Amino acid sequence: MWLLFLGICATLFLARSFYRLYLHPLRRIPGPKLAAITHGYEFYHDAIRHGMYIWEIEKMHQKYGPVVRINPREVHIKDPYYYDEIYASASRKREKDSKFVGVFGFPYSMIATVGHDLHRFRRALLNNFFSKKSVLELSGLMHEKESILMRRFEKAHRDNAVLHLDDAFAALTADLIAQYSWGVSSGFLDDENFKNDIRQALNEISAFVHVNRFFPILSTILRAVPRWLLARLRPGATAVLDMQDVVAQQSTTEKKASSRKTIFDALNDPSVPLKERSPRRLEDEGLIVVVAGTETTARTLTLAAFYLYQNKPLLQKLREELRPTMPTPTTEASWPQLEQLPYLNGVVNEAIRLSYGPIFRSTRVAPTEALKYKNIVIPPGTPVSMSSYFVLSDPEVFPDPGSFKPERWIRSAEQGQNLQKFLVSFSRGSRICLGMNLAYAELYMTIASFVRRFDMELYETTFDNIRVDRELGIGQPKEGDFAVRAKVTKVIED
């Protein structure tokens, strides 16, 4: 019986392999035969080798060209000039791949929404909250939170303490997005360790993104496991679920009539269909908004600090540019004022570029449209992807891509080149990052504040601590988590 069973399995596998190689609609797309036959190839490199498939994809492109079949049903394209074709505007229907969204682990959130129309509906509920006008109205809150962080930096100087800059900046961005989402502060900036246990928990969860993608049922199972048992199995998961409980509580808390309208108010408005106001939907959306508004912006701020304090001439050049706008170290400058400064603009753009944002290959499906790349036709309904990492590190677009060069943005502007179109850290098209304006405001105002006010020395931190060696949704170094430590050596008085 066992021999018969194994024989049947072998026959089915061979039949399926024959179909995928010789009869499948993607049979003419070049790529490794093993990748075309089975998802096991991808699973091995991502789930077993811990986020290494991105480098295998890079090798495929070196061998087969800009268009490759990376698994039985997905095509990957490596060409920065084709990015806007995949991540198109709302006038062209683009959906997410239902087989890929399990990577997020929060199926009722906007980021995991597959359908084009449902995504547009969900996004429309929150668009006004993240418009440039709405973000500018937050200036007072931003200055308030930044002042708290600057005081923490001053205290670190007095105590000769080592600052974990990634934790510190994450505390700032977490407090801001929580205040905006819930109407109350999360208290990260006031915590002695910037509540870095939450960040550590999120890093642990990110380590399982590829396992979640192949086994999306795991997120449902984790919710059903008693907390005491989960604490033993995966301690980080309990911290994230505890955080989600806070989100759930805030989403249902009645606000005073005079309180500012929050994101949860918009999501829970009576005009929204009842099924879109379920507790699970509010929890998933609320947590994703907070997590997305925390980690990526904090990482960009951390990268900016790393490169600025590593390169003192660059730091001094930026500080001198800031002096006319910020005559004293404690002068509060607005986002519109700061974005007029060419060198600061270059610093912000380089920090965004080299922080990469989410680098996983975010798939798109054109349900009714065949995509064409030169003489290659990709059938409708095919998942097509591109990693932002490949665009942001393309040497033809960004010469010497691994170097932090703010001048490249000044030079491109003087030459009339639109280098901004290749800055895809926030993605593009109809699903471009909802919080992009908030992120830009935080970046301009916070970088200006700490550069104008502090000298720092990196402490036991090298490029190895920030280098992208693995893809776990975001980029991570080969060993440990992304981290930058520093000491404040001087508080500038003039």
C-alpha cells in the first residue's frame, strides 16, 4: 500500500512538473527549471535559509536577463524603468496576489487587501488624515515630541550613556503615529529603554514573515493558543498580541466630543458598512498603521544619523546650511521651510534610498491586462513583482549605489533629471505608502533638530550593523538586528 501511495504521488508530481514546464502559460518565461516546477526552491532559500531568496533572484537575472520566472506562478522583473508599469496608478487595475499577502499576518488590514476596488474603498477612509495639509496641522505635536527626544539626548550626554538610536527614533515615530491614530500617546519616549521590548518583538515576528507566507494558517493558530503557552513558544508574539489588545481597546474607546477625530473614528464611522467595522478589521488595520508608521521612518532617521556622524565634513556642511533657518540650536523650523534647503533635501533622499523601506517583492496582478516587456508577453492574472532594493541600488540610476551621496540629488536637479521617480522606498501607484507625507515631515524636522543640536560618535557600530544581507520584509544584517549605537559628545549652544 505504501509503495502504491508513493507511486501515485510520484506520478502526480511528474505530471504537474511536465505541465508547469511545457504547458503552463509562463512556460516561455526564462528561469531555473527547479523554480518553475516547485515552490520548494523558494521555500528553501526564504524560510530555511532565512530570507536569502532575493539574492538567488539576483543571480537568475544575471543569467537569464531582466524577466525571470521565480516560482511556478510568478514573474520577477529587474528594470527600474519598468517599475511604474507594474505599480500603476489607480486608472489601471492592479490587485495583490492572494497567495502572497499571508506574509503580513494581518489579513483584514489594507496592506493585505487583495482586490483593487476594496483597497480603494479602505484607503479612501484614511486618505485625508495623511494629506500634506493634515500633516502640517501636526507640526505642534511633532515639535513637542522632538523636544522630548532632544531632552533624552541631553540626558544621555550628561550621563555619558550609550544611546540606541534605532530605539530612540522608533520611540519618537511610535508616539507620533499612536497619538494620530488613537488620540493618546503610547509613552515610548518617556520609557527608560524607549519600550524597545516592543521593537524586539516586532523584529522576532519579522523573522517569521516567510514562514507565514507559506503557512498563513499559523497567524490564526497563534491567536487561538493560550497566552501562557505562547509566551513559552514565541515570547515575542505575546508582546505583539498585547500591543494589538491595546489597539483594540483604543479603537472602541469613546472619545470626548471635543477630541480631535482620529483614524479609528474614521474606520468606525456609522457610514462605513458594518462588516468593515468588525473588531478584527479594526485591530488589524490599527496595528499595521502603527507598525508601518514606526519602523521604516525610524530606520531612515537612524541611517541618516549613522552616515552623518560617520562623515564629519558632510555633517558640518548640513549644519551650516541649517543655521540661517535655525539661528539657534533650539529654533523650531517647519517642514515647508526645511524642504527648501538643497543639501538637507539630498540628505533626506539618500537616507530614504539607503534605508530601502520594505524590500520584499510586493506582487501585483493585472487581472484583465497582459503586461508586455519588450517582446515578452505576461498573461493577465499573473503575479508580477519587483524588489525596491534592486531599483534603489541600480548603478545605472544611482552610480556608486552603496555610498551616501546627498550631492547626487542636487546635481540631478540642476541637470533637469527626475531622479525622484526612482525613489521607490514608498512604492508607487495606487498603493503607494499612505503615510508618506507624515514620514517626510518627521524626517526633515527630526534630522534638522539633532544635527543642529548635537555632536555624536558612533559606539561599537559599523556598516555590518546596518547592511542588508537578508530580506525579512525589511532588510536585515547577516547577524542580529539592524541597530546603531552612539554617544552624545557635545550639546551645541550656538
